[in-house]
Amino acid sequence: MKIAIIGGGAAGMATTYLLNKQHEISVFEKQPILGGNIRTLNRNVMDTGLDPALVLDCGVIEFQRDNFPYFHKLMRALNVSVEEGRTSSELFLADGQSFKSGTGIVHDCNSIGERLHEIRKILPIVGGYLKFLLRSWLVTQEQLYDQPMSHFLNQGLHALWLKMLLMYAYSMPYQSINNFPAEIGLPMLRQSDMFTKWDRITGGVYSYIEKILEQFQGQIYCGVNIQSITRDATGVKISLDSGETFYFDKIVFAVTPEQVLTLLSDAREDEQRRFGAWKLNEIETVIHTDVSFYKHFGVTYYSEFDVFQNNRLGSCGYNAYLNRFYRIDPEQYHHYSLAYNLGKLINPTKILHAQKHQTPFYSVEAVRYRHEIIANNGENNTYHAGAYLGNGLHEGAIASAYAVAELLCTPTH
């Protein structure tokens, strides 16, 4: 069959790989490059001034080792090398206080005395966290449907820290986390504790997209604007702003969900209900070389994942110290970090690259009908893939691609 895949991000390219051997595939991507939120400097993002010997990711960085089965299945199939990376964290409050994670206490303290001091500081947070875990384990996945995270994370430093983790993981404004859907957020927090093991892709995340492209036999159209998509019993028609028209047997939407109704010219009533509550979520992350803002807290080391309360009114951001992720010697190179919503702290002359990302805006209202999207995949020659149909992370994107492939491919033995 001739199949169009709309979107060249993780879900779209994984679907492309899985369908490529049995079908004639065409990928349509509105950006001039593939990757979606996979942005790897010196891979699919060039001319940033970064030393050519280095590779830094400005989007997706790490992947859980034990809870991402579809992701690791795809990496094995593509023969992509992954390696374990340690992840510690520290919470920095607007009043100048700071708190290390358990991993940070183990690895980043210079003496037993310092470790004991940090343990005493974090004990009240640990107590609140354990109460949260106990309460969360007493509810079933079905009971989480149509529930916001505010029902489980209300007051306390542990709640602030966990909300910041959701902000980081899902590229969401901190102020919106209270209405983040518990059916996605709570399982993620259950799986992300001080004992969670994390992997990174050797050579940068975009290297796995390069592996897919090495085997791809179809057509790729980057930098294109789709004017309309219409469907009938015989297939799908795609019209571009350029005037070109394409015809396919099936179509796979692998875009953020708020784009679906914008692209469809013949959306049915049930599709309008399923996608109508999704909103645009555009954030900006920056790669920078400024670590001076840590001095305010008396800190001379930097964690893989640090979260900052910018003010007591609810503005928060994060800084991921990339030298640790990529084992870059700061004596030989700069201090490299990936930051979100820390604009007032970072010297603009130290920004190496700024990247805008379009991601799903998760809310209780938006995910209310995603089970219908999954159950009706294939109706009207239309399929959907994306992280929002799973756990919202990279694993969800890949898992949704496998689900579409199962519907469109004949099993091989």
C-alpha cells in the first residue's frame, strides 16, 4: 500500500521504519529537518559554533533502562549503541535553600559530614515523598482516569520537586502541572526514583534517525506546508500549499495532537471531540555555557538535572549539565548545559543555541478521549501515532509506532 506519514519526529520515523519493508512510504515534515523534538547539535542541527568533535542534544536526552521496552527493542533492531548514564538532581529554591537528591548525596558530597548534613535536610522531603508513594500505590490505573495531579500532589517540598520533574519530562509550564492528567503523570513518577537507571544514546539521539534513513526506500518531503487532507472510502488526498497533490491508500498522523484538526479538512464529529481540547504548547530550550548563577547557592558542581524555583509565584525552570551526560572534560571544553525557563539567570552572550519545541499540552480535558483514538485506529483509512497515546515520553512515541505497524503489517516469520 501507499502510506503517508505526517510528521518526521520519533513516532513518525519509528513508524516509517516499521512499515518500510512492506509498504511504499512517504514522510511529510513541515520543518526543514527531521527529528521533531530530537535536536542533536552537529547531527541534524548544524552551524551552531559548537566544536565539531562534540555532539550535544537540545531536546530528548535520556531514556529509562527498565521501563522503556519498545524503545530498547527498536534500538536493538537498529543496532544503536546505548550506555548507562548516572542522573543526580538538586532542588534550588527562590529563598536560597537547596536540597540534593539521594543520588546527589551519594556521589556529589565530598565528606561524610557533608552527606549527613544533606541527609538531615532532605528527611522531611523524603517523608512527604513516601506518603505520596503509599497513597499513589493504593489507586488503580482505572481510578486515575479523568483525575488531575493536584489530587495527589498538593503541598510540601516533595510536591514542588515532583511537579518540577513532570515539568521537565513533558516540557510543560510549571503552572499547568496541577491539571496534568494523573493517568500519565502518576505512573511516570512511580517509575522515576533514586534507583531508576537511565541510558543515553552514544553519538546523540539523532543517530538512531540516521540508522532509519540508511534503510529507508521511500520519499521524504521536508519544509512542506500541507493545505488540506481529505479522505474517502478509496483513500487519502494530500494537497500542499505549493499546489502539489498526492494520493495514498492510508495516512498516519504522527504530529502533536492539536495539529490533527488543523490538517484535516473533513474531520468528523467524533474526531473533533477526540482532538478538540488539545492546545499548542511551544517552549524554548537553550544550550549555554553559563554556570555563574550557581554561585548564588554556593555551589561549584552541577547535576545532570537541577530544578530552580525562579520566584515564589510559581515560575520554575531546569538546567541539565551536559558535560556529565556526555563525559565532556570542562578543562578541555566549556561547561555545557541545556536549560528551560531560566532566561533571566543566563547571560545571553553565553547561549550557544536556542531551540523551539512544539509538544502536546497535557491536561485532563485533552486526554479524556485518547482511548477512543487508540480503539479506532484505522477508521476512514486514518491512523494515529504519538507519545500522547502512551506514557507521553519517548517510549510512548515508539510504542504507538509499533501499535500502528501491528495493524498495517502482515506478520513475518
